[in-house]
Amino acid sequence: HYKTNSFISYPITIGGRKVGVLNVTDKAGGRTFDEVDLGLLDIIGPQVALALERAEWQERATEFQLMSITDPLTALPNRRYLEERLMEELNRSRRYYYPMSFLMIDIDDFKAYNDKNGHQAGDVALQITAHCLKGGLRSADVASRYGGEEFCILLPQTGISEAGAIADRIRQRVSTTQFPHGKTQPLGRVTISIGVSTFSTLVNTSENIIAAADRALYEAKNMGKNRVVFFGEEGGQ
């Protein structure tokens, strides 16, 4: 029931495709629109269409960029994104002497889970594990799928003691979560092992930090799984 003495409904088109409508109303002074006003819209309309087209392409570009750095199964960032962020945080730690820690995580006996229950059940287990990881982190932390049943977590500005507390919290979260077929696992439930490395004068490159966490993870596996082990430590927790 809107009433006005002046109204123009102007179609916005891109390449002959109508993408919107520009409605102009209530001319100053209460007069009706004339040919001069319509001529101005003929100038403005294509500019609006161009802006909309650019926004649409930017949205698509952002979507494709997100797809390129996201693991499609778990919706976690993938290894490519993790390595880029790790380099950024390393540079920040070197420059400002910030602590930084890194977790390498592996689902225990995952091959047995897949063999007994099928790959579809294995995919569900990966998704549940990813959800557990995200639920145990702070906003600045970065959890990613490294490959297969391995996950990584980057902990910016985090020392070894705090990293250990976060790692054990995540380990407990997974071990107490109900997984389909979890009771068929050797430990009676789905569990994870975690290796922890921390930025130092000796462990100060991406390769060293990842390798150190991987070595600690290997030790966690050898010591009975479902535990957290720190790089350079003979015992676990």
C-alpha cells in the first residue's frame, strides 16, 4: 500500500541476464521522475551491475580458495594450509620469541577398524575424530588433517606444559567418545596417540618441528598407544 508521486523500477542486467532491480522513489520536492532522472539511472545501472558481477566473482573465488585448503571428508584445513600457517607462526616465534607447539595425532589401530568395519565406517570415525579435535581447541589453534588417519594441531604462542594439557584433553575426549564399532578395537574403544614438539633453538624449522612430533608419536605407539609423548622424552603420560 505504499504510495508516492515518483517511482522508477530499473532492471539490473549482466550480459542480458537480469540479476536484480533498483527501485528509486520519493524524488526531492515531491515531483515525478522525468527523462533526465531516467538518463542518470542509465548511467548508474551498468555501474551497479559491474559491482554486483565483481562481488559474485569474488564470492566464487573465495569459495574455490576454501575448497583448495579444506579436506572434503572432515571439513578441517588440509596439509597445504597447515604448512603455510606453520611457516607464518615460525616466523612470528623467531621474531618475537614466542613459544609454539605442534601435535601429531594418529588414530590407534585404524587399519584394523577399517578392515573389520569397512571404509565407510572408517570415514565416519575420521569425521568423529575431527569433531573431537575441534571441540578441544582454542580459537587461535589450527587442527588439520595431515593425511590418512593422521591429524596435526598447530598451537601458536603455546609452551610445552600447556601443549601437554591440551593434548591430553583431546586424547581423553576421543577415548570417551562413542564410536560405531568402537568396542571391536584392540583397546576396547577408539583411541589416539599424540606426539608433541615445541619450538626451540634446535627445533626451529617446519621440517624439524613436524619430524620431532612424528618421532614422539612413534614413541607413543611403541609405548602402548592412547598416550601423549613429548619429543626428547623417554617416558610418556
